[in-house]
Amino acid sequence: MAGYELGRPVGERGNPARGAGRTGASHPMAVNEAVLALLRPKPDLTQLEGEPADVLTAAQAAVDAPAGLGTLASYTTEVALPATGTWSNPGKGGAQADTLITSPEDGVPLLFVEIDNCYESAQVLAAKIDKYMRFCQRKVKDVDGKERPMWRTRWWVPDGRHGDQPHPPLLLVFNRVGPRNPNTVIAQLAELTHRHWQGEAHDGFHMYDGKLPIVVTGMRLLKEHGPAGAVFRRFGRSQNQTLLEAIGNPRREAHDARQQAEYAARERAYREQLRRTAEQQKAEREARRPVCASCGTRFTDERWKAIEPAGWDAPRETHPHLCDGCKQRAITAERQARQAGHEHQEHDQDMPEQKADGTWLSRFRG
């Protein structure tokens, strides 16, 4: 039915739930419940006119509740994860995810989901997780000839940070139907799978390169709160978180945010220091700027540069203590003075000489 509604081949929707007839379909039904609890579809209130008040109230509560993950197309059930063989013909030793979620727009690019009805022991579940690890670690040649993890040839997930590329996370949903106590099983399972999920401690956070993030929750809590509720516990952590926090690395994010804030603060301080240094240098330079000896005006940068010592073959500055305007006026005045002196000298040469007895002797004789 899902394949028909989505217009996708049956092979892309997963395989039929095995054992449904033998077990009364309790496991497939639990898978459906988990999918609905994660998807949290919103009812169309316009289609509920005339329904009883309690129905309308429940529908409105569903509309007002936090959104779930993705759409129906984001979910695939009974997905083979081959550790050997091919996608279409898996070999032995691989896992089969009850549900697989691809909702990158919601921060969940790839999530494996296993449903346990509390019939299986921690050892059986640990063996399943071993199969997940074998699949996640398997590498094959992609269409470009490069070797990469097999799962990356089928699903898109952003590259991890340098030196920290965990495997896609696994969500275990415990549906308390069988006789086993999920709290006891979870504690044992965490111990048995320690090598698969334990991160490497760094500065206030952990890195999970090559590790499998394992998150657990209960079906009742999942149905009540959905993925936005703080009802998910990741192995190795002491507090419940939302699903996005549990499959992510909030401490690493906080650490990176602090580092970025510190870097930005250092950058601002550095730029402020540069600004202050530049202002101080500018003030010191202004204090050294020459002042015209005639009018008292401060020299322009061009005039200041012109009076500074140059090469030995450069012409000597004639008026180093004057600004451009005063220099030009001084040059004009000096030129006029020289012209006047020259004219006065010529006038003196044209005058007759006076003899000692007071008579004048003409310069021009005969």
C-alpha cells in the first residue's frame, strides 16, 4: 500500500515483515506504531466537521504538538544492510533494519530503527548490533571507482568533521510487551556493545570517529512525546535528550561555538588594537607635521613629502619652511625684487658721472 501511495517500487519500500503470521503481527504492528510516533502526521481539521468534541480536541492537540520527522516517503521498512553480497542479494552476516529514516531537512539524514518487544535477550540484541557494525564498516568501490562505505553509495549524509566521522545512528525502541525488563536489558546491552559506541574523550566532549551511536527509548514515551521530547538516552550519556540531541554531539557543538566566539572576540580585540595603534601613529605623525613659518598653516602630505631629504642628485628645496602658497608668493616676491634691482642698476649706469669740482662729465663723449 505504501509503495502504491508513494508511486515507488516495492523493492524500494523494503521487504514484507517476516513472521507476521506466526506472531500475530505484534512486531510489524509495533513497527507501524513507532513510525507513526516518529512521523506524527497532522490531521486535516477541515475534514473533521461534525465529529464529536473529544475527537476534535484530540485532533487539535495533534495539530498543536511538535512536528515529527519527515514525510511518509522518509520511511522504509525491512531494509537489508548486507555485510556480504549485494543490495539485491544480501549475503550472510548482515543486518536488517526494521525501519530506516532519511529526513535530512529535519536534521536526520539517516537513522536506523530497531523495535524490540522485550522478548529478546541483551546478547541477541548485541549480536544484531555487531551486524550493524559489520555493515557500516564495509567498503565497496563506487561508480567513480573510489572506495567508500557501502551505505554512502545509497544514502546521502553530510561529511563529518575532520577526524570525526561516526556511523549512522541506531535507535532502539523497546515496546514492553514481552517478559523481559527493558531497563535490565538496556544496561546489559550497553556493556556488551561498549566497543561499538564508546567515544574518545577530548576537551569537554567526545569524538565518535568510526563508532555507532546507539540511542534507546520506550514505545510509550515515544508515542507520548515524539522525537522532540527529551525521552531518548544515548549509550554513554547520563541524561535523556531529544532525538536530535541524542544522535548528535551537543557538547562538541557547544565547544565549537565557544571556540568560534573566543576566536571572534580575539579578532575584535585585535582589530581594536590595530585601530588604536593606527590612531596613535596618526596622532604622533600629526604632531610632527611641519607648520608654515609665514602663515602658520600645517603642511599638506604632498608638501611635507616635498621638503623631506631626497637623493644627492635631487634639486634642493628652496623654501623648506613655507607652505605651497607662501612659497609661491615668496618666489614671486623674490623674482620681483631681482627684477627691480636689475632695473635700478641699469638706471645707474645711464646717469653721468660727477667730477670732484661738482661738474658733471657725460659718459658719452664727442
